[in-house]
Amino acid sequence: MPNPLPILVVDPSADTAALVELLAHAPVVAARDAVAFAEALAASRWSVAVVEMELGWAEGQAVVAALRRRLPSAPVIVFTAQDGADAIEAAERAGVRAWLPRTTSGSLRLGRLIAAIHLQQSVASDATATAATTDAPVATPPPPPADDSLPVVLRSSLDALAALRTGAWRTPTSDESDAAEGEDDPAEQRERWRLLAARAHQQGYIDAETRALERLAELDPGDAKSVERLMALHREARQWRRLVALLSSVTARVTDIETVRRRSKQLVAVFIEELNDPEGAIATCRQWRRRDPTNEDLVRVLGDLLQRLDRWPEYAELLAELAEEASDAAVRKRLLDERDRVRRERGLDEEPPATVGEVDDATPAKRARGAERVRPQPV
């Protein structure tokens, strides 16, 4: 029976996780930064861990030690380009199952070793299930002790995520998860993620800061300072689609009309200035105009875009809508006059000439009118 638990891959490179998944034919959980590693450590759900020693955000030996303390039953395999007898001996003393080089032969050995470990775990699980006669409580792993060798951002990540899970360093049951979600104070959650983002920023871990700010934006879309910082990070990385997704989500969830107007204006600007996508800008203007029909900025931008793209029928319809919504008679008359001017100058009031096919398919009355406009074709 295949192992139901995924393989934990602790490596900054996404390619390693893809390679392990391909070699082992099993799902993987990728921990590419401190926050992802902290989340995986808190969940404690992996069958075997594959670790790169050169991480950048933590010492490889410290990560191995944390994994072994957290889940002693799960083997740890080092898969790295790092070499050195002292490092290998230290890893072996920490309980590493194997130290494999990042080479073609090392990759093949990695796949075979994971398969052997999964087979061993499956056999042991079947034997335990057969021998069990009572529902004995499952022992939960002890909380990881403090480790000064881990960077500040990693320790703060562990602390914050542990607190978010009500202090339980184990995999909660579904009932416990529902209860924790309902009991945890939203204000405390926001403060913890805000602190985590600040510490990640101090340490220069951009990925960790981005993930924390994204979580904070989900919890509190009205937190202007955090949203602006996250927008700045997306702009610096030129991740325009992520910026569009952020602004769309925030604008849809905030209730303050001034915030709605500011964010929708920023969203339209991204479509126009960064993505060069006027169609996206028009769709955004229409969407938020339905929610905020008095937003003059959106109306002005929408009108400018429709004129720039020569979409005169839609521009005339917009003028008619604005005239219908106007409460002042003078404003209504001005808008209707503008609509009539546009329709007259752009030829929108003229009925387009019918083709021969259209005349043949028309009703007798339309056919009679069409015959006056369509000249007979020479034989």
C-alpha cells in the first residue's frame, strides 16, 4: 500500500522537489524558505525528509536536528552538492539515514532509497494494524526545544505558527482544527502575522515577508500599511498578475468606500500602465462602477478608454446611463446632448445598408425598404 504521507523536501530550489516527486512517484511538500519549513514542521506530516545543506536561510545541520527532534520516526536523507568529511560525520551523528551527492548516480540512489523506506514503513504499518487489539492513543511528538543556531526569522516563524495552532505541535484532528479556527482571536492572528512580516523584513527574507503579508491581507484587507508594502514587493519583483489578484481581492472585501475607490483606481492603473491591457481596465471599470456608480474617476477613465479604442456605441451607452442616473436636469441635458453629438458624428444613428442576402432573408416590409437601398447586381 502506498505511503499516505508526503515527502518533505527542504531545498530553496523548486527543481529538487519536482525531481524527488518524479523519482519517488509520491507527493511532496516543498519547504523552500523559513516560513514554509515552519509550516511543515508544525504539521508534522511527512514520511521521509530530503534536505539540502546549503539553504541560505538556515544552517543545514540545524534543520536536520530540528527534523529529527520533531519526528524521530521519519528518516532524513541529505541530498546536496556540499562535501566534507566533518559535515558528513556531523550529519551521521544527528541521525541522517544517508548522505547522497547531487549527481546522476546520487539521484538514482535517492529514488531507490525512498522506495525502500516507503516499503519498510508500509510493512511496519501493516504489522502494527494486525497486532493492534485496542484503540491506544497515538503519542504526539514533543515540542521542539529552543535552538539558538536557527536564524531569528526561523525561530519567530516557528513561534508564530505554533501559536496560531493553539500551541499544539502535532497534527490536529479535523474537530480540533475547526475548534481552533473558531476560538483563535482574529486580532491576535493579525498581530502575530504582522510581527512575523516585520522580523522577516529585518532579516532580509523577502519570500518569507511576502508570504506573511499575503496571509495578513487575507485576515485584514483594510490594513493599508501592510497592503501597500505587499504591493511594493510585487512591483519590485514585477509580479503584475499577483498585484492584480491582490488588489482585486482587497477591493472586493473592504467596506470603506474611500478604500474601494483608491484600490480600484490602482487596479485600473496596473492594467493600463504595466500590463498594457485596456480591455482588462475597461472590465475593471465596469465592475467597480456597478458597486460605486458615483465614482467620477472610474467614469472618466472608462470614457477615455472607450474613446481611445473607438468603441463609440459603448461610449454613447455610457453617456445615456449617466444621464439616467443624473439628478440635476442641466447635467442630464448636457449628457444627452453629448450622446446625440457622438451618435451623429460617428454615424451611429444611420441604419447600416443591407446586403443582398439580408434583403432576401428579410420580412416583406424590410425587403421592400431594402430594395430601395440595394442596387441590382449586374448579371
